[in-house]
Amino acid sequence: MIFQIKNMKSNSIYIIGEIGQNHNGSVDIAKLIIDAAARPIKEDLFGLELKPMNAVKLTKRDLGAELSDSQMVKPYTSAHSFGKTYGEHRAFLELNDEQHFECYKHAKSYGLDFVETLCAIGCLSLLKLFAPDYLKVASRDLTNLPLLNALAETRIPIILSTGMAGKKELDNALEVITKYHNHISILHCVSQYPTEPQNTNLNTIKYLQKNYPQYTIGYSDHTIGISTPVAAVAMGSQIIEKHITLDRRMKGTDQAGSLGPDGINRMVRDIRVLEMAFGKEELFIDPSVQLAKEKLERSIATNKTIKKEM
């Protein structure tokens, strides 16, 4: 099945709220997280209403292709377990194709884009129901060239995460995808959960901009808090991806490292304000400073009468 290429809608920063498995196997929770991602963002001091996130993302796995028999039956006793075995745990967290479609329609009701991470060729079955706006390749699958070939063949724009990649791995992935299309975005990423500050290396964003100028460059964040994604925007990232949830105290391994509703509001607010702050590369007197200029700028004055020369 071939789908029409979709381009990003505007020049503003494209913010993706990654739901991943934070829905804990519930479509209703997934919808509530989508609700949180779609909320208008308020900036109180200047009374601004800012654009919310652009997209939400879900992940689809094929457990039969992903886990060995021994992994499926291995006891799983973590506090975050949803089953007695790891296979039961993983199965509990999976939504089926129809449930993904339900989430897709809910996101679209808000005007949000919908991104899917498909972790196996068998997961492409959901494309019979709907076409995501973007397909996301998780860091661990960047070297899964058969999967990349299948994803690229759909012609749906692809977003790549480089959390486990060097230049060779990235170039090999690009070689496969570009046989079909060039609608590719590359996200700097570090696959450490959470990522420690000294391992974040935001300067990789500059490296990607210089060496892959034909692609959209962004950042997929696994740090705690919001300062790093905001800094990534200041460095020129055009896409930001961040895990989101309803409550960081919920059961689940990704919850604590995600943004709750307040964190979503603060991160998106700061990014949208930063967008407005960029301006243009020029030195000039902005009209907004005219009153201050007239009141405060130094000028020549005299306390004596000066006769005008004829």
C-alpha cells in the first residue's frame, strides 16, 4: 500500500508527545494522555495562548518476532510488572490495531498529527486501517535494515532516532530508506534512561546539521526535566520528542522519566516562547523600545542660554 507524502505543516518547532507504553494497556488512559497533549498552552504574564504539541506517538510491537520462548516464560517480578512472566507483562501493554486506530481518531479530533513506531514488519498490518503522519524508527531498530526497507516502501515520511548509532549505522539506514524517498528526519538521541547530563552531548545536533543538511534535524530527549529540550531548540532542533504521561507516579518503567500535564505545559510554553524570541539575524532598533529610547537615552543638554550663530 502506498500513501501520499505528508510534509510538516509549518516552520514552528514540531513537538511530539511520546506516549509509548505509558497507557498501561488502556485505550482510555491513552486518550487522556492525548487530551493532555492537546491542551492549549497559557503564558500568563503577556496573556498569550500558545500552540500545543503537534503530535502524539504510540508504539506497536510484534511480541512473537521480538521475544524468544525463554524470554516469554521468564518470571517478571518487578514492581512495574503487569504479568507473572515477561511475556504476559509485554502482552498486557500492547494495544491491537483497532485500538491504535481509535487513538489515531481521537488525536485527529484535536487536529494533532499521529506518529507510530512500528517495531516489526508484522506491525505494518495497522496500515490497513489508517496512515500515520510519520513512521518513527526507534534507536534499537536503526540497524534493522529489513524493517527499514519495509517502512520506507510505504512512502510515509520517516523519523530516525540515533540513540544507539554512530555515523556508519546512520548512513547504512539512510542508504536503505533513500531508495524509496528522502522525506527523512534525524533525531539526536541517547539511549540511557534517564540520560545523565554529561552524556547528553547536545553538540551532536550541530554535527547532524552540518553533515546531513538535506534532512530535518531534531532531538529525542530522555533527560529529567525540560531544560535540555528547550536548549536543543535554541541550538536549532526543529523537532522535539519527549515522553508524556498523566502522572509520573503511575506504575510503569517510563512514567517517572516522562512529563506529566504540568511538565507538558511548561516545556511547550518555553519552546513556543523561544520560537517567538528568535527574531531575525540583524541589528536594528525595534519599535517596541521607542518609548524607552525617548525617555532614557543620553542626549546633549545645556543649563545656559546658547546664542544661535548667524
